[in-house]
Amino acid sequence: MALGPAGKTRRASGLRLPVQPALRLVLLVGDNDIPIRNQGRHWSRHAAAYDDTFLDPFASGVKNPLWDALDAITDPGRKTVIDLGCGTGPLLPRLLERFGRVIALDFAPAMLARARERLGPERSCRVSFLHRAMHELDDLAGQIDVAITINSLVMPDVRLIEGTLRSIHASLRPKGVLLGIVPSIDAIQYHTMLLLDQALEQGLEMADAMRFTGHHAEHRFYDFAFGRFKFQGLRQKFWLPFEVEHRLGKAGFRGIKLKKVLYPWDETLVGSAELASFPPSWDWFFLARRQAGSHRPRSLREDIATKPGSP
């Protein structure tokens, strides 16, 4: 889950987009809807401060289902793993300890440079670093046993997300598995609810409580309808759990399982001291398997039609 520091604001532009006259509609959008190019450059600009800016699913105290999923991979020394959108490489040391072949991919060159620095020269030589976008996997078709995406399936255009998922599916061997974590928009709404209750219990009127909550939950960075996040040139997709299942299924994955990555209430979350008695905030971890025995991903409609009792 990516949260920018409080106090950074950007006002919606209220841009009016042209539409075909026959539609007789006027579309009003904020600057969150404007396509932002060169995201690799923006991510490179954030590489130096990435670990201090974004919530860390690998931090101490975080309950992360990824570790159990990795431990459950059988015979990892004979398998190939790819860290898609590896960022500064926090997962790479763990992968090098377990897997026979490790590939690290990112479209931001500064992220790859930080990943190499983290590993050092000796361990970096054991990793195949790829500077490219996550959907550019044609040369790896059918070669990957385990694909991992940690907060990297965040493209604001869902068409690119779906294309990337199809590419990942094609890169996997027949029994391959995709493990991932995506930032949760429902956790932001949960945090909003708790902050609103806190403000009302302190005696604020509803309008003031809503302003208090919107500011401290940093609503100015979010588009809740489409699950988008904006921060200093970055654009990200935040997810709902049913959307994770839906888009993985469309790409051909089956055996989809979701679990929460649970973050402790600490200084990285606003109001942590007052909210410590409540259940923790979360992101979504998922496990999905390649659809075996088919080169073409089967559609959800086809999958449903083959189940017992289908018409």
C-alpha cells in the first residue's frame, strides 16, 4: 500500500474533455485521470527514497503470506523464479538463497541500480537483470516456474494490467505459479472509517470530521471509484479483492487464493496510537496457477460452462 507523506497536495484540475456530440455528455475529470507518460523515469526519481516513502510488506511486524507460499515451493533449487518489478531488490537475497535461477526485471533503471547495490558484486552476478516493462516476456515463454509481483501490478490503465497478466501466464511452465501483493483500496476505506469515528468521538461536527478524515487519510491522492493513486508524478492502481480474482481469471489463471498482508499500527499509519486496539490494515496477497494443458487462456465463461451442473 503506497501512502505519500501528509502535507503534499495537488488540486483536481476539473479538466473538461471533448466528447462526440451524439453522446450529449460532459465528462469532468481530475488530474488523476490524465495519462502520465515516462513512468519509468518517475519511478527512477523515487528510487533513492523508495523504502522510506512506501509501506514495506517485508518489514518487521508485517504478517506476510508470501513467506509461507515461497517455503511451499518444492525443489526450488531446480526452478527459475522471476521478480517482476523488483524495485530496489528487497526480495532478491531471499530468492537467491532458495532458487536455482533468479531473474530480476524492472522498467526503472535507477531501481535496478539500487538492487545491484543491495546485493553487491558477488551476488549480483548470480541474478539476470532485465531492464524492460513487465509485459515484455515473449522471450521467456514457458520458462518460468515462479513469478512474483510485489506492488508492481499497479499500472493505472487496466488494459496494460490485463496484457501483463496474459504475458506472465504465457511465461509460466504448465505447473507454474504466480505470487503477488497488490495495494488495497478497501484498506484505505477502512482507515477512513476509523479516522472518521475518532473525529466524531472527539466532538467534531460531521462536516468538520469529514474534512479532518479526508486530510489525514490523504484522500487528495486517491480516486476511489477507479482505484487510482497519484503522488509526485506516479500513478498507481489500487485493488479490491474481487477485482484481483476477476482480472487473474480473465488472464487464464486458476486456483486463485487471496490472503491479507497485515500491517501493524505503527508510525507509518496515521492515528496509529489511537487505532492500535482495532484489527490492522492490509494489502492483498494472491496465489494463482497457470491453466495447464492449454496454450490459450480459457475464458471465465468457458470455465463456468465446464463445471458440473452447468447448462
